Amino acid sequence: MGKLIGSEIRIEGVSKSFADTQVLKDVSLTIKKGEFFSLLGPSGCGKTTLLRILAGFEQPEQGIVTLDGNDILPLAANERPVNTVFQNYALFPHLSVFENIAFPLRLKKVAAKEIKKRVFDYLDLVQLRGQENKKPHQMSGGQRQRVSIARALISEPKVLLLDEPLSALDAKLRHQLLMDLDLIHDQVGITFVYVTHDQSEALSVSDRVAVMSQGKVLQIGSPIEIYESPADSFVASFIGETNFMEGKVNAVDGRMITIESDKLGPIKVTVDSGHRQGPFVVGDKVRHTIRPEKIRIQTTKPNESADNVINGIVFEVIYSGFQSRIYVDLDNGFRFKIFKQHVQYLEVGHEIKWNEKVYLWWNPDDGYVVEKLV
Amino acid sequence: MKKQAGVWYSLPLFAWVTLFFLIPIGMVLLYSVLSRGNFGGVKAELSLDGFAALGNPAFLKTVGITLLIALVSTVLTILVALPASYYIARTKNNLTLLVLVIIPFWVNFLIRVFAWMAVLGREGFVNDLLRWTGLTQEPIQFLFNIGAVIIVHVYTYLPFAILPLYATIEKFDFGLLEAARDLGADHLTSLKKILLPNIRGGIITAILFTFIPILGSYAISDLVGGKDGYMLGNSIAYYIGKANNWPRASAIAVVLTLITSLGLMVYFLLNRSQQKTLVEEEVK
């Protein structure tokens, strides 16, 4: 089984409505050849509809969809070099694993010998050799999804669509299958379009991610770009967790700006020259963020050179082994969320407890201005 | 060994089956090998006279016609019921449609057959329509032949086929058809290769619910069959009611039961071998 060739997908100005609700609003994006691309968003954001348009189950009212420059909208689902892995597996219950995987080849009237060879190749790919005579109902969820992946790949499509393929599996299995999917993607080399509402899935395997909400694409970028420089408040809060702050820029010193607010006092944030929201001038009202894992927490006062030092009282500590989630309240009611990694047992000499006075501080490089407020 | 719980719960069923199935069947078997009473009934003398006449051509013809009517009616019923139940299962107001399927049961069965006589008769609706459109001058004889018997059977047994088919199609995961199309099957192929095998249980039930009752049917052929549409049921009725030949009637009933059981066995065997060929295909 050699490496296959994927397609470049171009989606331009695609809109789609069901009854009165517009589920896709003028969506445009390009997915590169062989890319592992994720469509990420909350349920109802239109990501599944976009996938179904690519598969040929839905027709958009407007817009263009091309594979390597060829318009695919006139093609029926069965005529497109695009196959789908469904959320509920959609295995044919009356057929064995072998026949399920062989199904696309039988339709093409491929010779029996060739079918056998290829089915076993793909059984190897998904590590199910020896299970070929089982019926789907005799297998676990993870195994079924592997069958479904093999069945979708065997006719060597240019694009594999994955519609929340792991959402029916438990957490451990999900991680395992996610890693396997990544390996399979490397092995077959075709374009993967992966729909999910789970940001950790999307971040961990994708080359690029498109974050969608209410029928629109809010941001397209690598997982790091999406996490570290979110396009707006929605992306910042949907991907991971964060602390939002608001204030007015009262000093600009090269890449360093100072944001002043009544509740927090001056906060320093470093902004890149190519910042999405920049450039910033004194007087701009902005919303900025600091991720919970980037806040340091300690019981002694940090030294004078530290920036963005804030003190408060611990409101709650939620211990979860590798980290603790700590909520810290300021006098004025502002609450910070901090993820403290347990890199060292009892780092501050004792466990941080409820009602304890603590200092928070973070590096200006880790702050991010997410939006300019008008 | 663990004591099996609830054995006694099956007592009512056991009593029912014994009283209304085993005993009557036993009596039919017994009567078929006794000799004929002078004024109906049987005499307690063993005799195979009941079976003697079953080899004659007239009787064999009745068997043939009965089988033909039952087969053709069943096939037509299923052919009509399949798309109908598919539609009912996929449409939103399926409750309304199901009620419409059941509504004919509110009218007495014989009255419904008479209604067909009014529709198909010489002065009936169909002939009126044909003459009105000028397609025919003289009324066409639709009634009193095999065709009429088949039409009324299909009409009568349609709900019995639609209901089990609907019940299985309704449970079918239509996402599988989408998956089949995604993998390269056109619409018809996906129905044939994915829908049909997965609703086989419903199809078998529908066939049994139509074929077996039609095989023993009597009233419909009596009313609209004429002498061409004469079935085994009519024959039994004749020997009991008119000819006072209970052994003969019982012998025919035994033959009918045998045909039904044979038919069932052949069907189940075919069914099984079909599953086997599927498996063998996999191995190839």
C-alpha cells in the first residue's frame, strides 16, 4: 500500500440555510493537499453541514467547492473521490468486517483476489487483522470505528472526511485512536478534514484548525496560533480557558504597552509588531487575556523586578493530580483562574489552601490583547 | 441444577394451545382416516376413502390454482407494501398514514368484499368509468375469475404486510444508506444491498402473514372467484356443508396443512442457504 495523493479543497463563499436558519454564512477556506485540517466549533456552528456539503449530502445555496480546481458540486455523493467516517460508525450490520471493508471494491467489481489482498492491507493499517470474520455488533466501539476508517480508505479517496469520529468513545480510547489517526494520516498521505467540538482533539492532531461559530469561520491557523493569538474573545474562550481583563492603554513603549484599569491597576502586555489588533495608541480601550497556566502563584511577595504582581485570597482549590485549579479573588471581587502544574511536590513549602493570601504574577510576553473595544 | 423459574406461568398458554390447536388438529387427522357418516359426521371405521379422491385431476387443479393465487397475491402484496411502508417510515405524519392503513378493519370484512363486487361488477364503478371515457362499449367481466380473487386478496392482506414491514423499516438506520452512497453505491444499489438485507425479518413476517392465510382463504374466492377461482378452502366447505363428507374435508385440510408446513420449511431452508452463500462469498 503506497502513499496516496490528496486533493486541495477550495471552499468559496458557501452559504446554506435550513428552513429559516442560515447555518453557513459566506464561508471561504482552502485546505491544502494532504493536510490534516480540523473544523472546530460548538454544536450548531455549521461545521457538520460544511462536511456534508463536501461529502455530497447537502447542496449549498451559494458558493463554489472545488477539488484540485474541479467543481464537485454537480457530482453526487457516490461520484466524489471523498469518503466519510461517520460519528456512529455506520457499519453495515448484516455484513462481516471483511465485507464491510470490501463493500466499495465489490461495487466497483474489483476481482476477488485483488479485493482480498487490499482488504487485508487495510486490516493491517487499522490493526484489525484476525477480526475480519466478526460482525460489527461483536466488536467494541473503538474497533468499529477502525473498520469504518478502513472502509472509507480502501477505495483510495483523495479526501477523508471525519465527522466527530471519536465522540462516542471513552477518554482513554479517544486518545489512543487519535494517535492512530495521526499515524494513518502520515501513512496514507491524503487530505483529512476532521470535524469536532473538542478543542483538545483538534489541537493535538491538526496541521491547521478553522474555528467556527454561528455559521462563520472566525479564525484559521495552526493550533499554536489559535491558542496563543486568538482572533477574538469567542476563540479565546472556546479554545482552552482564559482570564479576560479590560482596560485603557495609558503607555506605549515600543513593544510593551501598559493597560490601566480600576480593578487591576497597570498591567503590562507585550505586543508583536504584526499584532492582529495593533498598532495600539494611548487611549485605546482593549480586552486582554492571560491563560490560567501562565500565571505564577506564590505565598511570598515576588521580587521588585516582577511585572503584573497582584495579590488576593484563595477562594477555591481543585486538586486533580498533575495540576490544581486555583481560583483567587481580589478585594474588589475580580476573580482569577490559575492552573498550577505540580512540577514539584509542595513547591511553596505547603499546600496552597482556601482563604490563604497569595501573590500572582505573569510575564508581559504571556499576556495577549484579544480585542479593541470601541 | 437451578430450578427453572416461571414454568407454571406458561400454563394458560399450554392449556390454550392444547384445547384450541392440538386437539382440533388431532381431530382433523383422525377424521381424515375414518369413514363417512350417512348424514354428516364420521363412523368409527378406519378408511382411506377421504384421501382416495385426492389424486384426481380436478382436485390437483384446485391445489394448483390455490397455490397460484396465494403466490401471486403474496408477491403483489409485498411489492405494494414495501414502497408504501418505506414511505410511511420516512415521512413525518406517519401516524396518520398508519391509521389510514388500519381504518379498513373498522368495516366488516364481508362488506368490504361486497364493496369490491360493486367496484368491479358489470354495472360497477370501473366499467362505468371505462364506458364513460369511451375505452370500451360493452362491460368487461372483471369478477368471478382468478384475477378478481387476487385483487381482493392483495387488498385484504395489504395491512398485514405493511404493519410488520413498517415496524422493521422504522427501526432501520437510514444513515447506512448515506454511508453506502458515500462509498460509491447509487440509490438503487444502496436500497438493494443495504436496506433489503437489514429488513429481511420484516419481509419474512409479511410473507408469512399473507401467504398462509391466503392459502386457506375461503370467503373471498367464494364471493368473487366464480368457478375459475375455486380454492381448497371452498372445497373443504363444500365437503362439510353440502356433500356431508367429513373425512374428505379433513383429508383436504391435512393436505393444506402439509403444503403450508412444506412451504415454510422450503422458505426457511432457502433463507438459510442464502445466508450461507453470503458467507461463502466473503471467503472467496
